[in-house]
Amino acid sequence: MLKEKKILLCVTGGIAVYKAAALTSKLVQTGAHVKVILSESAAKFVTPLTFQALSRNAVYTDTFDEKNPQVIAHIDLADWADLILVAPATANTIAKLANGIADNMITTTLLAATAPVWIAPAMNVHMYDHPAVKRNITLLYEDGCRFIEPGEGYLACGYVGKGRLEEPEKIVKLVQEYFAAEDRSPLQGKTIIITAGPTRERIDPVRFISNHSTGKMGYALAQEAIKQGARVQLISGPVQIPAPAGVELIKVESAEEMYQAAMERFDQADIVIGTAAVADYRPKTSFDYKIKKQAGETVLELERTKDILMELGQRKSRQLLVGFAAETNNVEEYAQRKLLNKNADMIVANNVKQQGAGFGTDTNIVTIFKRDGTKKQLPLMTKLAVAEQILEEITSLLKDLGNHENS
Ligand code: PMT
């Protein structure tokens, strides 16, 4: 599937360099042309000769070691690549890339690159959690880089946690999906914001108001959108499932935080899909101490939260807006009302009382309502299959919009 695809693998120094050797081998086996740049530290873990033998190409380590007098190596490599993978990416290299530093062969080449850059971090769990690393990752996301999140497990430093380089097989699969999608999907390169999961509205340090959303529907959409080559910003309330590889995960708790996160990113987005079960009300007062129980009844005063989808609907210019409707009765009537009230282009309605639909299940039963008055009723399907159908509808809306603009 990767026949003739040109992949530049930039390997930076950490124990996971041994996995980069396996990655090189697997990419070559799928038909890709692979060239490797090793940082000085990476070459201390595994020699350039290993990568040369596996890639069957010369390996680059030094900006000033010009192997071919006809070209300047770092510009030539940057122009050559269809895709650049930085794997493993250390905190140090991530920091340099985020700040445009070009002090070695990898960082200099990346500064000259126009191909998509994917970064697969690998480091100690506390390093990965450090605010500076998080800040640098955010900057690189904003510059258009895509991240392959590290996995969780035993780390070479002895800790157990998040920081392991994603497995080579998984990285190869993502690369294959990317190139397959590039050839066919109109969602390729589009920025999609997906809200997912529940929100928590704090009463006091030990209590909150929330709902049964598990994030499965939103995460399935994120997974499918990534597969189709989109850039996905997943704004998620607290859930127990891992984010699909390749998404930018923005963790939030409350409706207000979700609103802020969506608003900050909206202008750059092409599509927004609101699957989150956002609380409509929050406690009017949130206490910073535990409220003690008293004899008799108590009253919790609630106030409205902001309606994120509605506000985005008022502010939208070119963006395509897709909302969900979780209903228990009068599904069609309420869904149509949401389509208009929220100025959405599409509403995906699910009757959450139906068996196999709505909260927590791996399946869903939805009807898709569009502004042109059409509706599409889907049978019981996995949430992943529902996600595929929704993205197909979005793709057809995008095509209609394109045709409309061209006519
Ligand atoms: O997460 P799962 O366990 O997989 O469950 C999936 C789901 C049932 C949560 C999902 O399929 C679903 O129906 N999501 C929408 C839930 C909901 O809050 O629906 P609503 O009818 O109350 O809201 C309508 C739309 O407005 C939704 O797109 C919602 O994200 C949005 N909204 C609602 C309130 C609010 N304050 N801001 C919003 O943006």
C-alpha cells in the first residue's frame, strides 16, 4: 500500500530508537522508500549502519556531511519526502521544533520541510506531563504537525505510565491509512473539532452534576475522521477510553471549559461535530469546601450553561456545523427544531431510550436530518459504522457547498 511513497524518518535519542529500527524495516516491507536521519544522541543507541542496512539508503547524521555535491542534503531531503515521521521524538527535539531552532540535521531539515510532519513522542511519564512539553506540543499542533500519542505501560526508566513510543505496527497502519485516505477522501487536510463525553458541573470538591455519556460516539467519529486524513481536535469531557492515535486531545471538565476550548479553535476549523452531552445547567454557586449534610431537605439552585452549538451557529462563516440530539420522545420534531435554533447544517438524532442506542453502548441507532429537508434513518450499527455514515453525509454536504460556490 505504501508503494513509491517517500518517507523521511527522523530518529532522536532515547531508548525507543530500537523501535525505530523495526519501524524502518516494516515501512520498507510495505513498499515505501525510507530515508533516515539520526540525531547524534540516537546514534549512541543504535548505529547508522543498522538503519542503512534496513532502509537500503544512506543515513544522515551531520548537517555538514554533504554526501552529494549536487545538492544541499537538508533541503534535498525536505523536498524529497511525502511524509516526515519524527519517531521517537524526545522532549528536547519537540522543544526545538516548537521554537524553530535549527541546530542539527533533523531540526534544520524540518524547518525546510513542506511535507506533513508527524511526531511520535517517547519519554518518561513526568516529562510528558511537564507543562513545557505540553506547551510545545500545543504549539506544534497549531503549526499543523500531527501527533501519534505515546502508549501507556512499563517505561525503560522503571516508571509505569504514558510515554512509550507507539508500536511500529500501529504507526505503519496509520501511515497506510493516511496515504489510502489521501487518494480518496475530501476530508483530507480538513480541520474538524469534535466535542465528546459528558461535562461535570461542580457543586463542591466532592460532588458534581453530570450524565451517562462515555465519549464512545465522539471518539468513534474522531477515529474515523483521522482515518480519512482530517486533522482532529477532540474536546473531551472526563471519559475512561483512550483517545484515538493522531488526534489532538483537549481535556475539559465543565460546559464553560468546553465552550472556551471550542471558541478558541472555531475560526480555524472547517467542520464542528457536537457529540458531547453538555450539561444545560450548573450549580449557581460552586463551594470550595464540602457542604455538610443537614436535617431535612435542601435546594440546589441551578443556572443555565452556554449553549456551545448555538453560539457556534451564530458565529459560523464557512464552517459546517453538525449537532447531535439525544431525545426520549418526539425525536423528529425536536431534532428539526435543533437544526433551526442552532443554525446547524445537520442534526444526528438518537432516541436514547431505544435498546442499543445512545449512552454507553458500542452501537447506536440514528436518523440524520439535513437543512434541505432530507432525512436518513440508519439501522442499529456499531458507533464506528455510524461515524463512517455521518462523515459520508458531511462529505456530500461539502461537495454540494463546493458545487454551489463554483456555480
Ligand atoms: O458518549 P456516548 O456514551 O457514546 O453517548 C453518545 C451520546 C448519547 C452522548 C450522543 O450520541 C449524543 O446524543 N450526544 C448529544 C447529547 C446531547 O446533549 O444532546 P442535546 O439534545 O441535549 O444537545 C443538542 C446538541 O447541542 C448536541 O450536539 C450538544 O453537544 C449541543 N449542546 C447542548 C447543550 C449545550 N449547553 N451546548 C451544546 O453544544
